[in-house]
Amino acid sequence: MPQIPLLDLRRGFSEIEEEVLKGFKEVFQSMKILNGPNLQAFEKEWAEYLGVKHAIGYSCGTSALLASLLALGIGKGDEVLLQANGFIADFEAVYFSGAEPVFLEVDPKTFGPDLNDLRKKITPRTKALLLIHMYGHPCEMDDILEICDKYGIILIEDASHAHGAEYRSKKVGTFGKVGCFSCGPVKNLNAVGDAGVVVTNDDELAFKLKYFRVHGQVEKNHSHFPGLNTRLDELQAVILRARLKTLDQKNEKRREIARYYTEKLSEIPGLLLPPLDPPHKKSVYHRYVIGTSKREELIKFLKERGIGTGYYYPIPLHQHRAYFETFGKSWNLPQAERLARELVAIPIYPELTQDEIDYIVDSIKAFFNA
Ligand SMILES: *Cc1c(COP(=O)(O)O)cnc(C)c1O
């Protein structure tokens, strides 16, 4: 029986192994471990790739998000809108900023925020929208930019699922005041440890973000504003530079697999499938999620056939125990809750073989035919 884990990081590494080991060797010879040439080069290359002025490496996506909110002056008394289907790191950034989270219903056609719900939840205290391009699908940026513009809402993008995704030929993460990316091991652009990066066209914000990650020390040993230690190290930068060279090619492979899955699985009645791209969007399928009320049975069936699956995410943001007492009550978010109950991710990495892809499709069909 084939064994197809949800993600297999061993595959694909051999392609960059030589380059990475050479890069590591140079780092160890120079021992420039922090703020070295690879960090600076990665920041330049990532900014160029996205078509944005500044990229600033961060220790992880979570710290990138928190730093962004703080650098924008978001805090006590402010409300921040965010999709209830996001990752917990998005909520944490709002929580630790001191602002109040306002959870948004989800549009199951895009996995982005439901725009009617979004419009209804704007108040005079709404300071920012934290927008998440879930699973690599670009949100409806024309509408979102119009709303943000009309009400003076700061747009912060979390593009941690969406490295290289495009909306009207512009890369996601570059629409907002600031764009945050996790480059952790499981992401489309992935280090071999924690890593992240923020991007912006705003010089002043870039300055703050550059120094927030080193304790706000614009001068050595002198903090000009509050900060933390949240740097991206040189070894992870070596890997990210190597990976970036094939990001587009790998994303294209993911898109091919996604199209194939959708074509084959659309024969199954009642199965929720991710959207196929309209002409103005380019998704990068960080995850391929399908939705069914028989999720647990499907997961068990696939496991018995050697196929790994995953939950993204099984508990909507407003229902986590840690925050429930303070923020979790009285939300009416039936779509977000349904998606949390029904969605399951199936393997979609660029290194899957056609035989494996067919085996996955046949197994899912077999489950629903039984
Ligand atoms: C992974 C992820 C994060 C957090 O990034 P880390 O690098 O793990 O801290 C934030 N948002 C989303 C959508 C993510 O998938």
C-alpha cells in the first residue's frame, strides 16, 4: 500500500541540497549569523519578487504579525476585523496588541471574509482589517480595498498561505499597508525552522519594523522605541533564497494538481471543493481542502489506505478556550463553524506523483461510492 503523508518535507530537498550546504559552509566560515549578507539578499530578492519597496525578515509569521500591528500603533480602544477561519496567530497578534478582535463570517466560495458581514461590523472604532488569503486563494481585493478606503481602515494582509498568489497580476501581500508572511517549514516558501518576513511600501513603517526586531535599538544599546528580539537568522535566509528560485515552478505544479483534483472530485455530489480561479486570480493552493459532513469517516478511510490528511482549522478563532471567556461569547458565525467542522486537507505538494494523485482521487471516490 502506498504511504502518502499530508506533507513530505524529505521530497524536494535534494534539489537545493548542494546550494544550501554551500551557503551554510560560508556562514560557518564567516560566522556572520545575524544580520549577515544572506538576510540582506533574501530581503532584497523577496521585495523584488513581490514588486514592493521593503521586505524585513522576521523570526516567524506570528512575530511578523504582532510587530506589524504594534508598528502601526494599533492597540487599546481599537477594533480589528478578522476572519473567524484564520490561524490562531492572527488572533494572538490582535490580542497582544491590546485591540479588540471583531470576528467576521466566512464566504465559503473564497474562504475569505463575507463582505456583507464585514460592512455590517464596521464601527467608528474599527482601526484595521487583518485579511487572510486562506489556503492560497486571493481574497476579493477590489471590494476590500474599496471598503478600507471608504472607511479609513488600515489593511494588514496575512499571506502566510499565499506566497506568489496574484490578484489582477499583482502579488498578494502587497495590497495592504503591510503584508505578513510566515516562511515556516510547512509553507509554500519554507525554511527548515521558524521564519517570516513582512513587506511594505511605507518607508516610516519599514524603519519601525526593521528596528522592532532588534529591541527598537536604532543605535547600539539604545532603544528608541519598544521592541523585541524577533530576527530571521542567516541559515534560514540561505534556505529561503534557494527555495525562492523555484517557487513559481512549484506553485504551478500545485495549481496543476488542484485543477486535476477539482475536475475529478466534482463528480461527487455534495462535496465542497475549493474555488477554481476566475481569470483575475491566481491561487497557489497551500492547502487543498474539501468539505463534507462525513469528515471523520473520510479521514479514517483515507488513513487505512495510507493517505494523510489534516484539519485547517478545526476550531474557529472565537471558540478557543484561552480566549473564550473574554472574547468568545455571542458570535453568530454559522459558516465559519460549519467549515471548521467539515473541512479536511488532502496532500497537495509539488512532488506528488501522478500515480499518487490518482490513488488519492480513487480513494476519495471509493469512500463516497461505498
Ligand atoms: C503559519 C501561519 C502563521 C504563523 O506563522 P509562524 O511562522 O508559524 O509563526 C500565521 N498565519 C497563517 C495563516 C499561517 O498559516
